[in-house]
Amino acid sequence: MISLAGKAALITGGSRGIGAATVRSFAQAGADVVFNYHKNKEAAEQLQQEARKHGTRIESFKADLGKMADAKSLVEFARERLGRLDILVANAGIWNAEDISIGKMSEREWDDMMRVNLKSVYAAIHCAVPHMIAQKSGRIIAISSTAGQRGESFHSHYAASKGGVISLVKSLATELGRHNILVNCVAPGWVDTEMSKSVLHTKKGWKFATSVIPLGRPATAEEIAGPILFLASDLATFMTGEILNVNGGAVLCG
């Protein structure tokens, strides 16, 4: 069992999907956790109660991380409630199942995707890093996607945002290494969560998605939370700048 006992973690987009699974796994591993939600307060409160059963401190906070002021408030809340900040999981993100060609993609559709998927990662890291530098240690794990590595036709704005996350991780790994801050990335493929149910919960969509996965199925949210937990643990003390692929063999990019 991996232990995060005594660690303070901030998980963005923690009220559902991969984020919620990560909150649960971190709590089970002994970490105190603050997570944010954007709209669904009820889901956040339910998760809070579930995760607290493991005996650690679990707090939720409403924030739109596409806004710098909200990101700053979230980090300050986490520091106030937990006393320090050892781990940041930058997970908040969106995806739209509808195909959109580049010629028909509106400026607003592009900007919204970049704001939620890329700016939110920058904002959370920007606000958290000074605290990690001051304590001379930290872990940052950002969540990208297979789309950020191979691209995704008719979802180019999503792929570009997730590719930006990968480049940000590689840049910050070298920038922050001297402060003993490790920066890594988990890149999932298809995951059976609320965000992807419009595709995966139809016969046609399931066949489309799983046909390119050698393991023949999408991941569960818990199967993504596990590698995130690994990167936050003492088993990964000499890993930084890495893109950990968790996609059932769909994208073999090393």
C-alpha cells in the first residue's frame, strides 16, 4: 500500500471522474486533501463525506480555475486548511463529444477549451509553486491525454490544449528541479467517466473507442488515479518531466 500519510494535496476538478477517484485514493493513502468543484456542490459534498471515512482531512472549494483570482483563492484556502502544500494534481478539464472541423470551430469554442484545459493548469501551478519553492519540495502532476500526443481530428482544440499541458510539464520539470519540485504528467486514453459517457454508453461509440485499444475496453477512473498516486509517492522520487501513458496500449509513444 502506498502511503501519503502527513502529506497535503490539492486536486483540481476533484468532484467527478478521474479527479474524484484521485481524491478517494489519496485519502485512502493517508493524505489530507482539498479539491475544487465548479458547479456541482452536491457531488462535492457527497465525495467529501465518502473520503473522510479514511480519517484524513478532506475539504472542497468552489472555483473556476480559468480565472486567476479563483485559482489564487483555491491555493490560499488549501494552504490555510492544510498548513502546507506538498502535492498538486492539475486535473480540471473538459471535452466535447461533438465533432467540430477547424473551419467551423468558433473563436469561443477554441477559447473556452484553452481556458479550462490549459489556463487552469497554468493558473493552479502559478499560484502553488511559490509555496513549494519556499518549503524546498513539491510534486506536481498534470493530466493530459493521448490526444495531446497524437492529435485528434475534429477535436483539434482539445488536442492542442492537452499538447500544451505536456509541453508545460516538460518545461517546468527542468525549471523547478533545482527546488526539489518534481513535475510529471499522466496521459489517459478513453476513460469510462461522466465526461465520455455520451460516446462510451452507446453501442456504436463503444465499438469505435475500444477498436483501437488492445486491452479491448476503456479505463476506469480508478485505473488512472493509481498512476497519479504513484507519481505523488516515494516510489517516484527520481522521475520528473515524464509523460506516463495509461491507455491500454492504444497509443504506444514511450
